[in-house]
Amino acid sequence: QVQLVESGGGLVQPGGSLRLSCAASGNILSVVAMGWYRQAPGKQREHVASTTDGGTTNYADSVKGRFTISRDNAKNTAYLQMNSLKPEDTAVYYCTALTLGRQYWGQGTQVTVSS
């Protein structure tokens, strides 16, 4: 089992920045990749960014150049640095961890971009 707890969401003005954190606990050694998804009201959950143990990163086209995913293995924590935020980035952001047998999800953190 892997437990994930997100933090760092909030209200920010357009053009602003936020950094989300995802603290992982439990069977950390089984995790092969971590990532972030988001879900806006009335829309399906979508992939935002992910990173593998080998260091490969992948981003949605809509966030390339603005968002950066990183991991601190010593702290068992993943981060999503979000810059140049837009109103369309408003959503609940979910951290996810992938093992060979299962995908785990955090409870989500709300990000609202509004003036």
C-alpha cells in the first residue's frame, strides 16, 4: 500500500505561481513513477505531468513550459511547480503513484486561478 497526501493548493491570480507537494508513505520502494492529474468541474480527469524512477518526465501540452515536476527521494515527496497560471488551470489536482500492480491516488488539492 502507498499513501499520498497533497498540499499547496489555493487561490492565486492569473500569472501567479503555486507549488504543490505530494508526500508519499508506505511501500515506497514499489513506486516506479509519480505524477499529477487534474479535474475541472464538469470535465474528465486529465494527466498533467509525470516522472519515472529513471528520470523521464512527461507533460500535457497545455502546461509545457509553465509547470515542472520533480521528486525528492530523500523526503519521499513529489512536487509540481506551476508558473504563469491561467484561469483554465483551475481544478482539483491529484497526486498519483504507480507500482507494477496498482495506481494510487491522493485526496486532491484545489487550485483556483482568478482575479
